[in-house]
Amino acid sequence: MDIRHLRSFIMVAQCLSFTEAAKRIFIGQSALSKHIADLEEEMGVELLIRHHRSLELTAAGKTLLRESVNLLDRVSDIIEKTRQADRGIRGSLKIGCFGGESAFFPYALKRFHSLYPQISIDLQLLTLRMIETALESEELDLGFVVILGNELKPNKFMQRLIYRVPLCFLMPSHHPYAGEPSIDIAALSNESFILLSAAESDEGIKWFNAFCEKRGFLPSISTTTTRMDGVLWLVEAGFGISFWSKNPTLTRYTHPGISFVDMQGKEAYSNIVAQWKKNRHNPAISLFLNMLETIDKSN
């Protein structure tokens, strides 16, 4: 059934005049008459009783008028929703996070929902390796990861720097250096370090080893774990020293048994980076990233 024929029928049924209906929808009267005739033939019913100077709807015509108005309203709604989805205003966005975004992410989610309430968010808290795997398999649209150092290197994903903060050491509060404002890592050359495992953060371990080598030693990595909360527990228990982004959320809520000491060095930075697959064409990705540009991420 041609939607144009339904629109023509609705106008004729409302005007009960081919002449008036043709004027309103800007087509010729003969073309309009053919639309109605084609519709009647397709449906196998008579829709109009044609008097000499007037028209009258049949019972079938009255039913079609009522149902057609509802149908065309639905069609218009479908078209608008489709256009919104194309612009990213409607749809869904699957996001993977590792937990280091907590300084700004709750507000970011609230802000995005207020701007685009028709976009549903599927938020998953994952390890860094799981985020990479899920992006590759397209189980995620957008992932947030941490990359260490003062520059981003190209990789297989599209990426955008969201937030850069200095690194700090995490050490037991009874450690001799716990009260220092900052130290060079060379002063910790004899310490044992706790890091995220190579299975989860291979690049992180490579960066840390290279960072220490530039200062004349190879670090002793005594313990690894797959989660940052595991790192915090091990540090507090006295198993060694670690490091992490110096963000307010970390320093505000961590247990009092851990002290934070700034890490010296121009490369001692942590970067929270958004990543997405190059051919992942979800318009909501750019909407979310553009929104992040407008908010304060330092709180």
C-alpha cells in the first residue's frame, strides 16, 4: 500500500471534495482521483459514494479514515525516531570503564542523560584487557582506559585524550618516605613494587620498567593483581609500593593506612583515554565525547 495514496484519501475524506483536497495537497484533481481509485481497487472495497456535487464516506471509508490517521501518526513517529538515531539522539551506547574515571564519570553520565534522555547507557566495569577485547569484538561502543606517560602512541583503536593527571606513589603510611611531598623513583630502587598484572596491563609494566631503567635500575615487581582495588589492599597490607593517578577521588576515599607521595619526572603522568573501533558507526559515541569536552574533570 502506497503511503501517498493514504494521505490523498485522508485529505479527500476530510474535505469530502476532490477539488478542495487537490488544492490543499497541490496535485491535479485527476491524479488525486486515480489515487483513490487505485486504493479502492487494491483493497477491494468502495471507500466513497460519489454524488453529483458531493462525496460521502462508506462504512469502509470511515474505518479507513480512522485507522489511516493513526497509522500515519505512527509512520511519522517512526521516521522521526529513525532520524534521531541517525543523529545519535536516540539509541544506545555501550561503555566500558576500569574505575579510574570516578573523579568525573558520575557527573558525565548525569549530564549526558539530561542532554540525550532517549539514548540508553549500558555501563560495564571491566579490567583494561577486557575493555580491549570487548571493543575488538564490538560488544562495547566506547571504552575508557589508562595510558601512562606524557604522550599517546597510535594503536589499533581510535583514541582521544580525556584527562591527564600526575602519578603518585602509594605506600604504607608507616613507610619512611610517607611524609615526603614528592620523590624520585630512584630513591625506591630497593623497594618491592605491586602492579597490575601483565595479562591486564602489559603496556603499563613495559612503561614502568622503561621509566625505572632511565633512572638506573630495574624494579623488583613482587606482586601483581588484576584489579586496582587489589593493588590498594596489598599496599595497605605492607606487601610493597605501587603508583596510580593522583586524582581527588583516590586520595579522598582510600583507607588511612595508605599515603600518597607525588612521583617526580616529566613522564610521570596518567592519561585517561577514550577508545573506539574505527569502523564503529554509532553517532552516540561522538555525542558522548563532545559532551566530555564541556565538563570539569578535575573534581
